[in-house]
Amino acid sequence: MKVSRLLLILALIVLVLPGIVLAQAKVIKYAHFQPAKLDQPKQAAALAFKNYVEAASKGSLKVEVYPASQLGNDSATMEGLKMGTIEMAVVHDGPISAVYKPFMVYAIPYLFDDQVMAWTVADGPFGKEMAEDMTKKTGIRLFGLADNGIRHFTNSKRAIKSPDDMKGLKMRVMTGPIWTKLVEPLGASPSPVPWTELPAALQQGVVDGQENGVTNILAASLYQSQKYITLDGHVYSWHAYMMNDRFYNSLTPEQQKIVLKGVDIAKVIHRGMTAAQDLNAPAILGTLGMEVTALSPEQVAAFRTKSQPPVKAWVEEQIGKEWVDKLFVQIDNYRKAK
């Protein structure tokens, strides 16, 4: 009897084991660059994505979140997405443009009037067409965009109310010629400095100022060395939600739906947190000791007149007029419909 029971148990194990192996969860390694704190939009959104996807998939998908560049810097992360060694990542503008050049069209300054306008264009026909093109050309599936913050100028010397106030300032910009093209027409001297070196460069006076969104100003405590901020909103910066396309296509249709809904949830949280910081910039940064200058539409127009045409022309040289023209048509259509 005991031998028969043992044989029965062994037979059941042999029958069940293949099912257990087949039921093993697919792992989504999810990379981003902000600290692992719930007051950081990327991390809060990543954890919401993880919790939703794991619960909705009943454990068939497992999400491992790697914050604070744990899987490598931005260029290494983009390469990982292409190769499939990283399944999913949320990455900012510059590294995306290095892999898929048309994305740089979003860096043309003074495109959008507010968040709703930016979201409408990014979520509309233009954004969808660009996402499809990126997937075809890179093997990286672009799910959608969330806010990296509206970029503003800060400095340690004086309040900036007009382009003339920029003259003579040494202004840190991100690496890449498009950012140099942004500040040169305004009279400032651009100095490319990597993000990791920026706080020290500001504290030591290597540069007088920089341009960033409120989220990044807070994350790196840049307010400690920057007295003045001008809310000019020159670039609506993005974080892109992306996945290796081969991995996405390996999922079942139901799993794909769950991932897409998880991204939608993450985007709402990410956008909401970042937009709240942007819209509350005067109170947030004023409390931290910064002198905040809010510009009127007429003052912003003066900055746009000087910096948008040369940057737009340079982008057209790099990627052609097609994507630039399509973006400006969408912007014009939005303004006409208001």
C-alpha cells in the first residue's frame, strides 16, 4: 500500500511539474533614474504599475523595479531596451533622441502653452504616429509620454525678465547641440555639463545658471545655489514609457492589455505629480528661498521670437521638415479649436 501511494505521488508530480514550469511568471525588469522615494513621480508611478500588473495578471507577470540608474546610465538603458536585456524603462528626452532622432522635435522651445495642450498633442495622432515609427525603426515600443517637468531658467546672478537679462550668463545646458542652440540666441554662454556634475558646478561657480523642471531642481537641491528662477517654460520635457518590442510581442493578448492599462495608470500618476509641482512652483521654490519671476504671455513671446526659429531650423537640418511640419500643424489645430 505504501509503495502504491508513493508511486501515485510520483506520477502526480511528473504530470504537474510541466504545468508549474509553464506557469512561471514572465519578469519585467523596469528601469528608471529617479531616487527610490515615493515623492518622486517616476518611482510612485513605477510602484503603481508593478502593483496593478502583478495583481491583474494573477502573478503571470512579475515586475522588478530598478530605480536610481541601478541598471546603468541613460545610454546603457536605451541599449538594454534595444537588445532586450531590459524589458521596460522610463527615460528622458536626450537619450531617446540619440537612438531615435525625430524625438528631438519636442525640444524646439516654446511649443506649448500649458500641460493640457502638450498632453493633447502627445496623446493624439502626432504622438501615435511617432510611436509607431519608433517601434519599427528601433525595436523599442513607445507606449506614451509623461512629464519630466517644464524647463525654466535659474541662475545665481539676477532676475531674468527679458532676453537681454540672459546676456553674459554662463548657462549650463544638457549635452547635445540642440540645447546650445536654445540659449545662444538669448545671449547666454552655453556650457554642457553632465547631470551628475551639475550641483558641484553651480556651487563652485563654474556656471551661473541652468535650465530644468521643478522636479529636478528639488531632486538635486539646486535651489541651494540658485537664487533666481524665471518661469518661462521654454521646453515641455518628457519621460517616455518604453518596452522592448520582442518582449511585448511574447506576451499573451491579455497580458498586453494589462501592461497597457498599467502604463495608463502610471502616466496619470506621473503627470499629476509633476504637473502639480510645476503649477505650484512659486509656492514650492519661494518657500525654499528662491526669487520667482513669472512671465506674461508677451514676455514669453519675446523669448520665443529669438530662440525658436534657429532651433527649429537646426532640427529640420537634422531630421528633415516632415516631423517638424506635422507637429506645428497639430499645435495650430489645437489653438484654432480653442
